[in-house]
Amino acid sequence: MAEKKVVLVSACLAGLQTRYDKRIVDRPDCRTALEGCTWVPVCPEQLGGLPTPRPPADIIGGDGDDVLDGRARVFCDDGRDVTEAFVRGAEMVLDIASRQQVKEVFLKARSPSCGVRKNGVTAALLRRHGFELKEMG
């Protein structure tokens, strides 16, 4: 029997209640894309210690690479600086991906953690370590 490909996926895309607003979003496209794979769902923001629900956050002063390099910060809409939680969560996701021998990564679009085109903190760290990133919804 062939071994299944191990894929890291943003937990919210896997239907888990991890979104900042606690909403569950049904993603049949994600299930279809990952059919036959072993899923490793992660939420960098929760892993970094943030609760669900939580205020929306955004990167101020740059992108995920800038946050990792200390040139930008992540702030919640309420003004709270959550940079350390975002970086800690990204580091934990990298550790999980490395230990699980992940071959591919599916991340949530438009997220300050996971956004690939937006270059979120976790996406930036995973990219720096050579992971192939794909973005969904």
C-alpha cells in the first residue's frame, strides 16, 4: 500500500472552528484538493496563544518577512500588539511541518498568518524553509 502524502493545512480550511470570528467555513474545494492525503491541520494564531474568537489583526509596516526581521508588527483592531503570538505560532507550525515530513502546504488566503500572496507571518517562515505553499479561499 502506497504511503499517503502528508499535507499541512490551515485548520480553518479543514472545517475546524479556529477562525478569528469563530465561524466555520465549509470548504469542499479543500477536501477535494486534499483527497487521499494525510492532513495535518494547524492554526498558527491559536498555537501562538491567541483565543478564538479574537479581534481581527493585520500586519502594520510591511509583510510577514518584515515581521520576522523585526521591521513590522502585528496589531489587533483593538490596538493590541500580537506580534509575539504570531511569530511563536509560525515557529510552532514550522516545527510541526518539519517533524511530520510535510510535502505540501495549503494556507488560508488573506490571513496575516497564512496568506501566501499577502505574505503572512507563517507563510513567510515556511517559504524561507523551502516549503511549497498553496493558497485557498
